[in-house]
Amino acid sequence: MPMSKEERRRHDAEYHREARKRPEVKEREKLAHLKYRATHYEECLERDREYYRKHRKECISRTREYYRKNPDRYKEQTKLRMRKCRLDPMVKAKEKVKAKEYYYKNRDKMLDYRKIYCTNNKDKVNKLHREYMTNKKEMRFAINQANYYYPIISNCEVCGSEHRLQHHHENYAEPLNVITVCQQCHTGLTVNSINV
């Protein structure tokens, strides 16, 4: 006896529900979804934004819950974001502005957090402070030695400029190993964007 339309629809729905559980079908559907998103990128992006606007709190709580369950994934995402910030100066500038705004809006909270962190991690904080001061003393000593033994020569060794000349140390442990550079080249050398 043939099935009625309703029975046929129920049967098909049950069949597809079972089929979706199979790994090869899941993989095929995932690929189809990715292909669709790639070809309709702008449309999908706008739909995602609209959904986020309507369900913002729900999305944020879901994300927090996910990262609470997967802390390694959270660390990985943070590292990627930080790497992106270091590479792109515009993103870096925006992040700085956001951080400043957040700090000034929540200044008391941030100061309280810092106090709590410092009291709970005294050894770590003291160690970091000692290292910072040691590096600072080394740097000061190296600069003074270089200025005393090697007066600044008349032009930059990188670009040949004669304005705003300074000493550049590759390593502060070797205070007399210096080159004379202008301020612009010194900045470039410090952030490793140019090589001598």
C-alpha cells in the first residue's frame, strides 16, 4: 500500500535526520556551507551582524561559556589577536585607544585589580621590577660609556643625515659597540624594520 503525503514527509524527515548523523554527510554539509559563505560573503557578513545586534547578550554569554570550557583555545585566539595588533599599526592604534578609554572609564576597578594582583604575586612583581631596573642601569651605563669614549660623528651611518644624531647599541652588554644614527633610523633599528 503506498504512503500518504503526510507519511511520506514524516519518513523523509526521519531519514534525513538519521543521515545527518553520519560523518561523511556532516563533512559534505560543512563543505557546502563554507562554499556558500565564500560565494555570498557580504550577504552572510551582514546577516551575522544583524543577528549579533539582535542577540548580543546571548552571543557574548555563549562565547564566554565556550572559552571557559576551552581555555587553550582562548589563549590561542588572544595570541593571534595580539600578533595581528603588532603587525598592523592601524589596529594597534585602535587597540591602544580602546584600552585607554576602558581604563579611564573603569579606573577605580583597574587600580583595585592591580593592587590585588601585586599583593597576591609579590615575588613575581618584585622579580620583574628588579630585572627592569637592572636593564635600565645597564642601558644608562652603556650610553654613558659610549658618549665618553666615542663622541658622535658628523653623519648617520645608515642614511647619511646630519640632524638629530644618536648612538645605537645592538647589545647593552657591549657598551662600546655602537654606531651613530639619526633619530629616524634609530627608531627603525629599534623596532627591527631596517638592518645595518
